[in-house]
Amino acid sequence: MTQPQFITVWVLGDQLLQLHPGLRMAEAAVGRAHVRVLLIESAARLAQQPYQRKKLLLILSAMRHYALELEQAGFQVDYRHAPDFLHGLQAHCTDFGTTRLVTMAAAEEPTRRLQQGLATQLGLQVDLLPNTQFLVGQFDPFPDADPARTPIMATFYRAMRRHFGVLLDADGGPLGGHWSYDADNRKPLPRALHPPPPPDLPPDALTLAVAAEVAAMPHGVGTVEQFNLPVTAAAAQGALQRFIAERLRDFGPYEDAMAERSALLYHSGLAPMLNIGLLTPLQLVQAAEAAFQAGAAPLNSVEGFIRQILGWREYIYWQYWRQLPALRDQNFWAARRPLPDWFWTGESDLRCMAHTLRRALDSGYTHHIERLMLLCNFCLLAGVVPQEVNAWFMAVYADAYDWVMLPNVIGMGLNADGGRIATKPYIASASYINRMGDYCASCVYDPKRRTGAGACPFNLLYWNFLLEHETVLRTNPRLGPAVLGLARMNPDERAVIRREAAAFLEQF
Ligand SMILES: Cc1cc2nc3c(=O)[nH]c(=O)nc-3n(C[C@H](O)[C@H](O)[C@H](O)COP(=O)(O)OP(=O)(O)OC[C@H]3O[C@@H](n4cnc5c(N)ncnc54)[C@H](O)[C@@H]3O)c2cc1C
Ligand code: SF4
């Protein structure tokens, strides 16, 4: 009698998909009872750098819940602790006499490189399936784009909307006549408005057990206290429904607002679950579109939210693979200062920075504008080395992964890729922060002062950046108005800004 053939499916910790293509393929080939699912907790991967403890807790708890669910569904599961992925794979193959391994291409480049060499290293058949966690994997709107002259996000987004038939009218044009409703958005949060509290998801026994392990790890950022992220696909789906019911309606107008009293405001907080496969981008897009069709949320909010997923998220992933390997080392503005130590403690007298840093360190979350217009804005203006900023973001955020952090920090946040992701640097003085946030009123600095005692450092650094890079900035049409302001500045004022900025930066 011939031995039944088994297939091993190696599922990565950020690929916890309900419809994992490897599982479906293996099941179709040999039947569920002959599919072995391999999940590996790699000590080397977990210790690669000090990570946000809430992120580690999320991934490890979600992996273990996923393994239990698969076992209950009739799969054989081998859940391994190993020094690294390769040792875990080798040990599994030896223990089970594996002859065929199926795995889905990793979203991150270092792990994908490992996967590409596995057939040789393990000496068996390896099926590396395309990654299905991104819609751009199904349809690439610009497959032949020159990496040096890539389309901007808006062009990419329109092509994605058209292809996936999202928010289109009967003629295939954008619903309501516009592709973007940003002009209706970008409002500060009114004092009288109180965003709903974030969902409360008390951890179950398994999550509490993982929390104890993560708390005992020697390196890490933040704590496992007050962890309230969903760790299963069903719970993540519940969080999505709650976002749609409670916050999507006001997402658009207040998506750029910053408030000390609410971290989430009207954002979804779903990125950590989306990035490990507990949710898919299409689920989010369809849920938001359905809310619009049902009259539960207005077009400016729904379109704004869908643009984050179908536009920005997909574009970022697409850019990551186009810009590698150069993206990792880019430093267009020749920044050379180290990251200030206070980024790791939040101890700063710049109120907006102190508050946002502490929020990020404690919870692993701040929303997009705090990441972009406070943290990255500061680092770009202060000339902090992009790779140091990237390492900080990777360590601190619960939704951080190489594919999303590199293009967002090096590209969008610091404009260090020479404008391939964002055609202009996102820089702003205190007047933007004062308009969109509520920190300035209780800050020791004066957001209206540019120089002198009590002047806000954002103002000083903003004008210093314009002066330092005036020649390059003048060539960028999108920065015309900002640079034009320099024309009215006399040599004495220029000298004062340069001198005071140098003194401030000296403290680094
Ligand atoms: C410097 C910087 C670093 C960032 N680092 C990360 C990161 O490590 N991981 C991450 O998932 N996102 C990152 N982003 C993008 C964005 O800030 C976060 O996705 C978002 O703040 C997560 O919160 P949310 O789920 O409440 O998002 P919402 O405001 O509710 O937006 C909905 C979803 O849109 C997606 N999205 C929106 N903008 C982007 C973007 N620029 N890139 C990718 N996805 C986007 C996310 O999946 C997000 O969950 C970064 C942005 C910047 C400027
Ligand atoms: S005054 Fe300047 S440093 Fe203080 S909170 Fe406002 S922008 Fe931040």
C-alpha cells in the first residue's frame, strides 16, 4: 500500500488569513487530513530589535489562536519554537519526513529572500505562492513603470478604483463627480465633540498567558498593560463593524485633527490586524462602501477612508517593491544628526512632541497625522538620519513592518527618497500644528513666535530648513509659496534664524 502524501504549509505570523492560498491549494491536492500547517515562533525574529510589546503580544496570541482554530477545523498543526525560521523548518522536515512545502510569499523582503532559497536549503519541492494580502497583487495598474518616474498616488488610486469598481457611477466615473473629497475634510476637532471610546476587548486566558511571556522578554518597548486588540479574525471583524457603526461617519472631516483627549478620534485602529491577515483590504473597502450605500456614512468620509486602503496602503506596498533595495539607504536631504534620546522617553518641553511620543511608546499607536506632521516633520526639519528614524518607528508601533515602514518613513515622512512617494516634503511650522491640534495652548513655547525667547522650535526649524535648502526647494513647484516667503526676509532675519536654530540643534 502506498503511503499517503502529506503537504506542509508554512504560514508566517503576519499571514493569518482565513482564506490562506497555501491551505486551499494543499487541501485541494491531498485533502485536509493530509495537510500539516507549520507555524514557527522564531527567537531570532522576535529579538531582531526591541519591538513594541503590544505588537509582540498581538502576533503571538493571534498565531496561537489561529493554530487552535485550524486544529479544530481538522488540520494537523505543528506549532514550533525555534532559534530561527530555517532551523524551525529543518527540524519540522526531519521530524515529519516532509517532501513538499507550500508557503505564501512574504510581504517583507528579507523573509521573501529566505523563502526563495528554501528549495535548495531544505532539498525538497517548495511552492512559493503569490501574496494575496494586497489588491495590487491581483492587479498592478502600472507594471512597467520606471522606478525613477512612478505615477503619483492619486493616479494609482484612480486606476485601482476603476479596476475594482469601487465608488463608481453608472458611466464608470467617480461617485459624486470627484475622485477625492479632501477639500471637505481637514477640520480640527471642535471642543464640544467627543469621539466614542475605543472598543474594550478584555484578553482571554490564552492572551493573558502570552502577555506574561512577552512581559518577561528582556527587550521591548512599552508594556502589555491595557492591551485591547482583537486576536482572531472574528474579533477583528467585530472591531471593523464597530468602526463602521460608530466612527466612519466622522472619519473624513477629522482625519487630520490631533487631540490630547483622544488617540483614535474617528480613525479605525485596524492597521495592526490588517497587517497580519486577520482582516483583508477588500473587507474594509466593501464594508465602507456598503455603509455609504445604506446611508450610514457620507461620501466624503467613505471616500476618504477607502482612499487610505485602496490608495495609500496599496501604493505604499507597490512602491516598496519598486524602490528596493535603494530605498533602505536613501538620504536625499543629507541629514546627519542622531535621533534625540528623548524620543525613547518622551521627556521634552515641546508639548506636542512629548505627548505624541509618550502615546506612541505606551500604546504603539498614534494616527497618521501625528506620525507625519509631528514626528517625521520634526525629524526632517531637524536633519535626523532617516535610518535612525525608521528604526525608532519600527520599534515603537504595533502595526510596523518593513514593507510599510520604509516607504512611509524614508519616503513619505522624510522625503529622503528624493520625492518618489511624495512629490514635496511634508513640512510645517507651528501654525499648522496649532490649527489642527490642541497642544499649543498649554505649551511653554509660543506658536506665533519665530525667533527669540519662547519661540516655538517648529517655527525656527521650519524657516531654517527653508533657508538651508532654498536652492533645491525653489526647483519644486509645489513648494513655491513657502519658499517665496523667504524673499521678504532680510539678511539680518536670516542670520538670526540660522544662529538660533544652530543653538537649538546643538542640544542634540
Ligand atoms: C511615518 C509614518 C509611519 C507609518 N508607519 C506605518 C506602519 O508601520 N504600519 C502601518 O500599517 N501604517 C503605517 N503608516 C500609515 C498610517 O499612519 C497608519 O496605517 C495608520 O495611522 C494606522 O492607524 P489606523 O488603522 O487607525 O488608520 P486609519 O486612519 O483608520 O486608516 C485606515 C487604514 O488605511 C491604511 N493606511 C492609511 N495610510 C496608509 C499609509 N500611508 N501606508 C499604509 N497604510 C495606510 C492603514 O491600513 C489603516 O489601517 C505610517 C505613516 C507614516 C506617515
Ligand atoms: S508651541 Fe510649538 S512645541 Fe509647543 S505644542 Fe505648539 S507646535 Fe508644539
